[in-house]
Amino acid sequence: MNLKGKTAIVTGSNTGIGYETALDLYKKGAKVYVACRNEEKALDAIKRMKADGGTGELVYGHLDLASLQSLKAFADRVIQAESSLDLLINNAGIMIPPQSKTEDGFEIQWGINFVGHFALTGHLYNLLEVTKGSRVVTLSSNAHRGAVIDFDNFRLEKEYNTWREYGQSKLADLIFALEFEKRLRKNGKQLISLASHPGYSETDLQKYMDRDMLASLTLMTAKDGAQPTITACLSEDAKGGQYWGPDGHDEQRGKPGLAKIYPVALNETLNAKLWDWAKETTGVKFPF
């Protein structure tokens, strides 16, 4: 596939799934924004991607998803520089870190994994919508299955629970992708929204995990784990509202296939409530 003339943004693309996704798009000829908080790590990633060979273009974009001000500034720079945006991959994430909050007072996983990406997508919405064939792909996780959206615990109002807060943030990502697609279709837009997850893949995401627990898992490489996301981005068979993941046992490993969306992510009343909360809280200008 030749992506010459296409533009993509991959958040958190200095490492792991994001790196492999950005590298694949670059190798196919796309202009890729390596959107990360740490400039040194991003520039090192760009250097490694170029050494791997590609026909596209790599651009560093400073993006701190823990700051609504920073992500708006990033979006403004993209809007000023680009006349089209074909792909937005909401990839960046953190998992079970020590307790902390974002600049805007959100529990850190909730703020980075969900709130930041919701706001970024909103700021870039108009540029995406005017680009024919554009897609937004948001990364979720198997952790969405047993999660709950607790509107009374977005700012650490309750005692911190690492896995509970992570699961909530990844459930919210899947809900966002689905609710976004629903509203796009209802309003006759051409942009489509999809979700993906990497199964069990070896990335920096596991740096806070218990060593014994980690040792008990059989992990895919980050390159293999990125394939469901790349499929959601590029496949002609991929359609809005789909959720892609590994096709093996329990969606832990395997080749890209349609993943199961658990009922917890399909409550229309809850999903609309979360959308309205996020839109009001971030102040983004989605037209619906």
C-alpha cells in the first residue's frame, strides 16, 4: 500500500505499539507526526525509524496528554501546518502507575488515556472531516471487560486502585470510539471511528507490573501487537464502529481479527452521558 500524500498522527509513538504503528505508516510513504511529551525520546525514535528505511516523512510534535492546554497547542500547530489529516491514532497510554493527577486534576490514567484523547480528537475534528476517507482509531484493552465508569471517581475522589482506574480509562476509550461513530453516522459525516487493542504485547506499558505476574504471561512482540491497529487504520475491510484485536485464545495473541465488545461498553444511556461529560469538561467543539 502506498500512503504517499497521506498524513497521520500517532500519539505515544516513541515506543511500543505506537512506534511500530508509526514505522509501518512511514514505510508506506505517509507523513507521520510522532506526537510525544519527551522530545529526546521522540527524536531518538525518529532516528531509529529512519534507519529502518521508509519513503514517508517523520515530524516530531510535542504533545502532553496530561495537559489540556498542551494538547490544544499541538492541535493548533497541526491545523496551521496541514490542509488534511487522514489518520489520527489515539495510542498513547499508561497502565497502573503510582497515584498522581494530570495538570487539570484528573486521575492520571483517566486523564491521559481517555480525556486527553477525547479533547485531541475534538480539536482536530474539522481537519479530519474535510479529509476524504479519514479515520480515527482509539486503543482500548481487554481490561475494558470488567470495568465500570464511575462518575464520582474521575479525580481520585476515592482511594486509588491501580487496575480499577486503568480498566475505567480503557472502557472509556472504547465507549468513545463507539459513541463517536454513532454520532458521525447520525449526522451524515464521512469520517469513521474505530477501536483496537494489542492483546498481550511486550511494551513499556508493563513497567509497573508485578515481575512474577509478567513472567507468567506469553507476550507478542510490539510489532505483532500493532497489527490490529494498523488493520483498523488501513484495511478496506475495516468499517466504522469495529473493534480489532488478536484473533487467538481470549484475544491475547494472534493475527488481526474482530474483537468482542463486552456489554459494559454498549449502554447507550451511559455512553451518551460520558460523551456529554467529556465534551463539557474539555470544552472541545464537536458539532454534536
